[in-house]
Amino acid sequence: MKNLSSFSFRLLSTTILLIALFAQTPQRASAQTETLKAKMDRLAQIEEPKVIAWRRDIHEHPELSNREVRTSELIAKHLQSLGLEVQTGIAKTGVVGILRGGKPGPVIALRADMDALPVTERVNIPFASKVITDYNGGKTGVMHACGHDSHVAILMGTAEVLSQVKSELAGTIKFIFQPAEEGAPAGEVGGASIMVKEGVMENPKVEAIFGLHIGAQTPVGTIDYHSGGTMASSDGLSIVVKGKQSHGANPWLGIDPIVTSALIITNLQTIGIRIAPLTETPAVVTIGSINGGNRGNIIPEEVKMTGTIRCFDTKVQLKIHEQIRRIAKSVAESQGATAEVNISINNPVLYNDPALVAKMLPSIQEVTGADHCHNALAQTGAEDFAHYGKVAPSFFFFLGGLPKGTKVEDSAPHHTPDFYIDESGFILGVKTFCHMVVDYAQKK
């Protein structure tokens, strides 16, 4: 080296340095990705107390479907404080925040539902709901008995974390806070279908959407998912059977709509095993109410039944509708009665796009660990998140909220006064959303 001129030595040193830099380019890019995720995880840890505080505040002040005024104001102020573009008043009380990353990329949506239920809380916690309101002509307690308060808080925390790494993000993130997932009040419309109708998936157009639901029977620290048909379609069913009124002592002088209704109900139970291929796609037809008559010795003129239809395949769904009409009308005719059938389509099948699930599953496993991410069975419950999946590929997963050491059978179900969620699982939801946003953009 002593024989080299000063210029030659500098040239050689520069060449060696450039070779080293080029050789490390893939590793450096990988290190940057890891640094971003590590930063998001650290920020999520910092935000955890805020997320829990938001959840408790919302839990203590629950609001029914299409009445989420206070909740939406809380969300909007928070998103505005983060510098996001904020839209309010969508589908009555819905809020959307738009975060534009520092790099070009896809438009990704994350969704949380906001509404509570007409349930009177019995859980002994400092922030229990004491809210009483009018509902269907009577007084009722109001409670976040399905965990939507958790969903809102988790998405607020996700927005705060992602806003702090905005310059490093590729693409645009839409934070969708949706009212009325539990169903709009009588005479009103609301929920995901109205959000979609009012353009929430457009301007900019959403390429993929993710959502979560916390579960009182899913162990904390775990995530469950399913590919394909994940939650059932939900259709409302009403059947009005009309006969001829007569004295109960002389049934031959009338046409009995009660007996006719009983025969219809019995025949409806064959649909699940005669129309739907059970090994591929189960189906359920349930009659939940039957009303007719006012005295034991009078055969009434009319009986009304209401129920629900659940399935996981659109073609099967239409076949079931056809068979219900056929059974009701044919059985009624055989008894000399008539049957009027009305079917309302509420929610389509919640379909997790298999390609999207396969692409994003490593992101979830990276956060949870492979042993805490489970491929679960489909559920016959329904979720109006399904409407977003009609517009763009969607992935909806289930976040654990069952406290450690608690047996599933000892945990109160959703929609009940004793429903309880372990808040320590919230940070997993924030981290998972953040990782999915980063990984989806990178895998484009």
C-alpha cells in the first residue's frame, strides 16, 4: 500500500466502499422493513394505555345504532388531531379518516363498528354503562355487549401509530368507523350497505379491506381466521298463514292456520339437509316467533311467523328462498289455507378472499407467533362487513378477548348482560393491523 499514490489509494478505497454498499442493498432494504415494524410495535406499546382509556370511555357512554353521535365526535376529533383528512356524517354518524403515506402505493381500508346494544349491563367494573334510553316504546339499558367499543379504540390506536410513521408508509389508508352494524332501528336504514352506497369505498378507490372482531370465547393473545365463506348470510323471514276462524269446539267449520303453521315449520326443517350439500356448505332455517289467536277456544283467522335464514353460498341461498316459498304455499294449499312469504336479504355471505388470506397470513403469524394463529371453523353468525367484500377483496379475522385461565364455557356470550373482554388483547389488534398495512403494500 506504501507504493500507491494518494489518488490511487482514494480511488481504491472508494471502489471497495461502493462494492460493499451494492452488495448489502437487499439486506439494507430488509433491515429498513424490520426497523419500520419494530418502530410500529414500540409505538403500539406506548399507545396501549390510550387505547384502553378510549375503550373504557366509549364503554361507559354507549349509543345504539344510528345514534352514535358522541362516539363519532370523539373519533373525528382524534383523527383531526393526527392530521388526517376527515369525513363525517356518512350513513348518518359514520366517520372516515384518510392517511396518505409518504410513498406511492395501494389504497387499503380498515374498519371498526361503533354501535352498542339494548342490553342492561351486569358486569361489576368501574366503567360499567349506566345509560338508559327509549327503545321500541320502552325503557332499556344500553351496553357494548358485543365489543364494538374495543374495535373503535383499536382502530383509533392504529391510526395514531400509522400517522407517526406516515413518511415511511406506501399508499393510502382509509380508517372506516361504521354505525349500525347491529341493524338500523325500525323504519331506518344504516350500516355497511349504506356506507358503501354513499361511496366510502371510492375516492380514492379501496383495493383491499381488513376488519376484526374481538371474541369473548377466543383466548386472549390469539387470532382466529377462516378462508372463503367465513360468516353466514342473514335473511329475515316472515310467513303469514290465513285460514278461517271458528269455535275451537268445532274445528271442521273453519280452516286452522295454527295447525297449518305447525306443518309448515316441520317441513321447513328439511331444507338444511335436502337443499344444501352439508359437506360443503351448511344452511340453517329457524322460526323464532309464532303469533296467532287470543283464546284457547277460538281458532284464529291468521298466524304470523318470523325467522332467519343462514347459509354460506349465494346459489344455495337463492335455492333455499325458492324452497321456503314452495313449502309454505303448498302446505297451506293442502289445508285449504293461504301463505304469504316475505324474505328480506340483510347481509350477504362474509367471504374472506382466499388469495388475500394467503398473502396476509404470514403478517398475522409474525405478530402472534404460529402457535397463536388458528384456522377456525366458519360461523353461522352474520356480519355486515360482508358488504365491503362485495366491492373489494376482504379479510375479516377474530381477536382473542377471553382472559387467561378462564374456561370458554364460563365466559358470557356476546349480546348478554355479563359480556366481558380482557383488554390486554387490544395491543395485538393494533400491531396486526399495522403489519398488514405495511406488508400488503410491499407484496403488491
